[in-house]
Amino acid sequence: MSIADWAALVLLCLLIIPIVGILFLTGWFLFRHERQQEHAILRNYPVLGKMRYIIEKMGPELRQYLYNNDNEGKPFSRRDYLNVVLAGKYNSRSMGFGSERNFEEGGYFINNAMFPKQRAELKIRQEPQIDTRLYHIDKEKLFNRREHGETAVIKPFYLAEEHEVVIGESTARQPFRVKGLVGQSAMSYGALGDHAITALSKGLGMAGGTWMNTGEGGLSSFHLEGSPDIICQIGPGLFGVRDKDGNFSHEEFKKKSDIPEIKAFELKLAQGAKVRGGHLEGQKVNEEIAKIRNVEPWKTVDSPNRFEHLPDADSLLNFVDELRDLGGKPVGIKIVVGNRGDLEHLFARMKERNVHPDFITVYGGEGGTGASFQELADSTGLPIHQALPIVHETLIKYGIRDRVKIFASGKLLTPDKIAVALALGADLVNIARGMMFSVGCIMAQVCHTNNCPVGVATTDPKLQKALSIEEKKYRVCNYVVSLREGLFNLAAAAGLESPVQFEAKHISLLNEAGKLKELEPAKS
């Protein structure tokens, strides 16, 4: 055979072999799916059926990026997400051409004053200023977008000294003074990876005037990286303060209370995503997490539905008093509001015994970063806007509102939402998922699988490489400072010197029928 013949033969083989391979694979694919019994559509339409499942799998991403408008999408809209990202990256909340809010829908509105406060009239503390890093856009075109980051010095927007919120002022030997109204809600090391926890710690430490809640997983070395003020949460599993048998350890608790960064303790009775004990998949429980929690590695961890030794209101109050006396620091409780009779009974016992927590964290039923069951996440517990006034007004009813501070948590990502929560009765606001956005969360909604593609809600070292701690710490800092600045802007618009002065009279509620209701302050 000539060289030309050999070349033709090789070319023919190169054409035939892929075709035969494709036909073989197609035949195998059709045969395999006709024999399987799990999916009915694949038995009759294997190719189209497979395409259907692929598109269904891509559904969340398609909706988020292509089909939903900026104000659609659950649990957060694209606009919610961008508000956090822009604040963290550029320390900016500026927008052009008008709001995208649907003003025909019901909702809360802040009552602006006819004669607002000037910037010089506001009670703000702007020292010390904060060294951070901001981005600047050089070119903004569809296929050619360039920006650069550079160091910057920003004002901190701290509360004036007379407006600082003091937790445990009359009860704890070491009260917790807070000079900002916004902090990180409870997120455990384990639910989030060490990169995310470290970036949050460093960013919150840079911002100052804020706090970091450890979540019920307990304190880790990563929480201490940035030396922020820390609220150490104790859940029903007693992780971090228990012995090997799972019982409460006075010795371990005392060790935690001696750590200077820990400013307060919080007993978690419930949270929005899971009105039950915590849950952590075994694939997330690495050796270090197991050591911190005093559990076996690589095994799923489910804490009890409640503290086993706290079956009623009196035992809870006894435990709060015991911990406060032992540690010398404020102790609070975290609740989801549901049964009002239980709440009335608890507050009545506080009044009768003159024993109360230093703060109550009110978690809305719509909140939550952790793994949960659908029936609990969707339908158990009241949303934050309904729960807050109940707690605030019931504390007033029993004459103990001035002794108990209220933290609010539940999708309060932006200054306007925070201001509404303050007006409804909160003293301070916790944010969880907004903080996750600031360290890179893209709402992939796979937090419970350990497969977070951006390294936030995973302990997998390979996936965590995506999260640059030295980059994201600045975004956390900028986000918190931007929220504080926004709160002062809203206070000025309402004619107030400080956001701590927001009350029910400063907001109005527009219902779905278009009727406006001005809210009245709760009466004792």
C-alpha cells in the first residue's frame, strides 16, 4: 500500500472509531435506563429525561442569575446579596435612578422628620479610625471590567460614650460595653470552616465596637485570631463546657470565662432554622472539631432538643444565675418566640424571683444558617417583626424591660432593616448570613453537605482554599462599618441624634391593603 493509502486508512479509522464509540455509549445508555426502575421518565425517554434532570439540578443557579429579577429569590434576593457585597467591597451603599422596592406591597417605612439632624448634630465617635482596604472601579464595560484594591482609612461610626449599650450593668462583675449596634450572630466552627471563622474574627476585630458569637459548637482558636469581643454560646449539647460523659463541667466553663476576649455567655434554647437541638453532619466533624466538642470524629452530631437538666423556667433561671456568679460575666438566653403562655410564665418568674438573664436574643423563625428539617424551618416560630414586639412589650408588662437587653436576629442585612428592628424593641442586632456573604458565600444552598464551592460552609481543606482570609477580612470590616454609617444616616433623617433612639413612633406599617398604621410605643 502506498503512503496515500495508509493515510486514507488512518483517516477513515479516526472517523469510524469515534462514531462507533458514540453509538456504543448511546446504546449502553438507553439499555441501562430502560432497565432501571427508579425514574419512570427515563424508561420511556432516556435522553430527554436525562436532560430534564440536568436542567432541574441547575435550577437554583439559573433562577438566581438569569430568571429572577433583583427583588425575587429566596431566602434572599439578588438585591439583598448585592447590598452586602457592595458594602463589603467598596464601603458603599450608593445607588442610582431610584429604589427597586415594590412600594405597592406592604412593609415598614421609617418616618423622616421635617427638620432632620445635620451631621454635626449627631452623637458619633469617630476615633480611632480604621485601616482597611477598598476597591475602586477603573473601567466598567461588559467584556472589559477592571478594578483595583488599595489601602484606605475609614471612620468607624461608633456610638457616643453616653449611648453605649451596657449588658449586665447591675448584675455581672464584668459588664459588657458595646459601642456599635451590629454584630455576628451565632455560627459554629464546623458549620463554617476555619478559613471563614478566621476571616470573620479578623474583620470584626478590625471594625471594633462589635462582637462575634461562637455558635453552640464552642470556642476555637480561630475565633480568637482577630481578638474580637466574643459571646460564647452554650447549646443543649454543652459543647466546650462539658466533660467526657456529656455533663456540664464547672471547670471547663470557668476556663472559658477567664478568657479576656469572652465578654458574655448565651444559652441557646432555640434558633430560627432549627427550633430543636443542633445538627452537624459527620463529614464535617474533623479531628479538631471533635476535640473542641468532646465528641467522636467523623460521626454526625445531634445535640438534645433542650438542655436535659433545664426542664422549666425556674431551673433555667437558676442556671443563668449560677453561670453569672461562677464566671462574673453577663449571661443571656436565645429563644424563638412561639407559645406566648410559656413566655409570660418565664417573665413572671423573673419578676417574682428578681432573677433574670442579662439579655435575650430573639431569633426570628425566618433566620438560620444551619442544617434543619423543612417542617421546622418553614413553619415553626414567629418571624422577627412579630416576635420582637411580643418580647419587648411583655418585658415592659412585668416591669423588667430596663434590666434585660434584647438582641434581634432574622434576615436583618441592611441599615433600614436594622433600624426597623431597633424601633420594634431591639437594643442590638445579630447578623449571620450577611456575614457569610461578606466572606464569599454565593447562596449555593449546600451548607449541610460540606461541599460549599467557595469554602465558607465547609471543613474540606481543598474547598477552603477558595477563601482568602487576608482578602475577606477587609470585606467583613467594611460591611460592619457601612451598616453603622447607614444607621446614623437613618437616625439623622428621623431627627435623632443616634440610632439607639429609634422607637415604635419612628416607623409606620403599610399593610397589603394599602392602609398605613403608625405604631404606638408599648405601655407599662
